[in-house]
Amino acid sequence: MSKRASPDYDAVIVGAGFSGIYLLHKLRNAGFNVLLVDAAAEPGGIWYWNCYPGARVDSQVPIYEYSIPEVWRSWTWSERFPGWKELRAYFQHVCNTLKLWPMMRMGARVTGANYEQEAQQWHLQLNGEETVTTRFLLPAIGFASKPHIPDFPGIEDFEGEWFHTARWPQQGVDLSGRKIALIGTGASGVQVAQEAAKSASKLTLFQRTPILALPMQQQKLTKEGQERDKQDYAAIFEARKQTRGGFESQSLDVSALEVDEKERKAHFEYLWQKGGLRFWYHNFSDLLINREANRYAYDFWRDKVRARISDPNLVELLAPSEPPHPFGTKRPSLEQCYYEIFAQDNVDLVDLKATPITRIKPHAIETAGGEVECDLIVYATGFDAGRGGMVDMNITGTNDLSVSQAWEDGLRAYLGMAIADFPNMLFAYGPLSPSGFSNGPTSAEIQGDWICDFLVWMRDNDSHQFEASATAEAGWTEMVAQAGAMTLFPEANSWYMGANIPGRKRQLINFPSVSGYVALCEDVANDGYRGFIID
Ligand code: N01
């Protein structure tokens, strides 16, 4: 006789970012008894934790928002690439409009989760104390919930202030007059640098690899303009699902090698002037698979950027003659005045390839080339992407297996949503799904719809437990690896390859096509959720 229990909830969602909030909306509307928990004080996910100066999104309006009509019809943005404060306000608007608050518990961190096989339910520990039970566990914590700080010797000896960009104090930090050391020149580092350069007495950037940043071409938006544009929103939201990156358009059908130099440069220039990430996702078809095509794009980028660097000593460091990695195999960030700040007297650049950091001292960073005095260190050093946040929740599935053990030899997952030995758990925006390659809300909605349909199907079929089969999981994991091997991504030491964390297995951690992913997930659903063992 079954010992199946009646848990407190049908589903518990972890994370109040784009994925978690969308799932909550869908599951509540489908009649499930659902709870959303998040450690943060407010919804917003990444936009809660990354409240550093200058943090703003790199997908333009209206790509980066929900397609839910009652939400977009009643919302107006002020800028084409909104900043974190406006994005946080948007999340309040979403939760108010959809009336989600009664099902949300902010300030509740999952500190443990154990699956009870016989009862077919999860026991979740919140804030190390209270336990709640649920049939389905749905982590939706994004790829960047676990900050990475390199273990430089002496880190704790520093007597000034130090913060990771993703743990920036909610009350803010006054940067004016400070001697700031900024380690890391990824998207976060670029955004902090542009702001810090305005008022720091000294800003020193510690660069290991130059970022290949693209012009944002920011614009102010008006209510009237947006009301006009809203006529096209439904079509734009639909188009997002049919592109490789979840944006409104994708790469051309034409190879960069098929056109002559004039035509090639004209398209590059068009993308440059349009701004945003278009130079990455709306470029020639072979940008990310052919070295020669990629090199054309890099050379165009390099020459554009070099024209903006006034200090001849910095030209080779910021925009090298030879590409540090194929263009676009590390995510390009968007910049507004990044290359101009280096002309300011208060901004310096340290080349960590030539002079690596040897120690953090009480009032300075010591490198092989000398000491740089500072009273604030900003670690813009990235994330344990995809893996770290899941591991930190201390989730244990069947056979006493933890997520950390399951992923010891590399990430594995079926459909980028389920792991064998972890029944009744589906994660959104996780590894081996398009997440890091996708415009956020697009993937959040695709996976949210799919997960909701699956749980409705389970309910309709009076099924109470699913689990990804080991064979299906291995097949998906191998397929993502093979897709990666056809691209240039493996040539960069990026977080896309898990190569930013010492000791991690080198593997492409995201599925490289949103539209391809949609087709595969639909096929699995239409085939009775093939690959899942269902009870
Ligand atoms: O992190 P990153 P991020 N010693 O991993 C350096 C999204 N995002 O927070 O390149 C010295 O990209 C590292 O150097 P290297 C976006 O998807 C979006 O900036 O490894 N340096 C690199 O320069 C993005 O891709 C926005 O040689 C060390 C930096 O730290 C993702 O989040 C804004 C080091 C880390 O760059 C992550 O971006 C912000 C060491 N030991 C983030 N270890 C938007 O615009 C690392 N570094 C929406």
C-alpha cells in the first residue's frame, strides 16, 4: 500500500527572479497550491543582489520583460536599457498586478532539501529552522546566484571595505573620493568602472583578459513612444521564442565569407550603430562557428575601439592586435563610456597577465609589479555559474545523493531541468538549458510554460512522481557537449565553459539555441514526457 503523504504544498518554487515569478503565476492559475520562497527581502532575483552602481540590463526594451498582457500594458520604461532600480520597481509592479504576494515568502532561504521516497515528497528546511513539505521542488535561482571570489592570499587582512558586485550593500556605498581597486573586467566590472570613474579619487582596474565590449547606444524612452510601439509587442514576444538567443532577431542566413569586404563592413557598421548585443546575435551566420568569419568581426571591433583609446600604452592592453579569444565566445558586455575613462587622470589599468596579484595587504593590493594602495576593493570576479547556487541549497535526492556529488564530475541534466536520482525536482534557468545564452524572460517563459504543462499532465494522469532516467540524462548531456564542440566556445576560458572556476570540468554549460530547445522540449512532451520515469 502506498505511503504517499499529503504535503503542505503541491509545489515550492525557490527564487523570485524572472523564472520563479513566472512559474508562480502559471502554477497558481493552473490551480496548484504553491509557495515561492526567496532569501532576498524583495523580488527581482539578480536585480536584488547586483545593486552595484551602474548595474543595468543588456537586452533592450521590450525584449527584457514578460509577455503577460496585463503586465506590459500597464508598465512604462524610462530607458532602452533599464537600470537595476527600475527593474526592481518592475518586479513590484508584476507582483501587484498579478496579485502574487500572498503566495510569496521573502527572507526565506532554503538551507536543506531532502526527498522522502516512500511519501513522494520533499522536506525543505527554511533559514535552518522551519520545515515545509512539498510534492514538487522547483529551484529557479538563475545561473549567477553564487558569487566567485578568488582565494588571493591575505584577502581577510584587508582593512578597508570589500564587496563582491553580487553582494553589494543594499544601502549603497559612497564611491566619491575613494581609492578603489576593481578586480575583474567582465560585464559587472565594466559597469562599476564607468560609475566609479566619475567620483573616485583613484580607480585602478585589475585586468586579466580584456573585455570585448559593445556600444550600448542607450536612449531615453517616452510613454507616448512606448504606447505606439506596444502594437507590435505581441508579435515581438512570439518571435523571441523562434530565435537562437531569445531576442527579437537572430543571425543572418549569410556567411561572413560569402560577401565582399564592403558588404561585410556595412553590416558590421549597421549593427554597431543599432547598439546593444546585436553585433553578437544579429551578425553573420558563422560568427561563432568559423574562425575566419569570427576574425573579421574581431578586427572590426578592435579598430572601432582603438579609435577611442587616447593613451598609446593602453591600446594593446584594451584592444589587442590578436584576439584574446574568438569574438563572442565570452559574453560581450555593453558599455557607454568605458574606453574613454582611461583618459582620465584618476583611472589606471594593471595588466594581471604581466603582473599577477600576489597578496591582498591591509591597505593595498600587491602584484608582481608593486603595490596599489586602496581603501575599497570591488570583486567583479563573476560566479560559480549554474552549479554553485544549487549546491548551496544542500539538496539530497534518493540514495543519499547530494547535488554536489551528482555534479562532481561535471554538470549533467535532462532537458537542462532534471537530474536522475532527484525525483519531483525541476529547475528553471539552470545548466544545460539555454539560460546563459538566452534573453532571460524568454527562457523563463518557455521553461515556465513547459513545467506547468508537465505538472498539469501529471495531475490529469493521477501521477505523483517523475524522475529523469539516467539514460535520458546522459543523452542530453552528451548532446549539449556535441553542440558545443561545433562552435568556437570551447576556445575561451569563460564561465560559459565552466572554465572560470579553478578545478571545474571544462564543458559548455548552456544549450546553444533557444528555438532548438523549444522544439526538443515540445517533442518530449508530445511523446508522453519521454525520458522520465513516471509513477
Ligand atoms: O563575471 P565574468 P561578471 N584574477 O565571469 C576576472 C551577466 N551580467 O559578473 O576573463 C583576476 O564575466 C575575469 O578575468 P578572465 C553576463 O551574462 C550581465 O562580469 O577570467 N581576475 C573577468 O574579467 C555576464 O557574462 C550584466 O581572465 C579574475 C571577471 O573577473 C555574467 O553575468 C552585468 C580572477 C569576471 O567576469 C557574469 O559577468 C553583469 C582572478 N583569479 C553581469 N577570476 C548586464 O549587463 C576572475 N577574474 C545585464
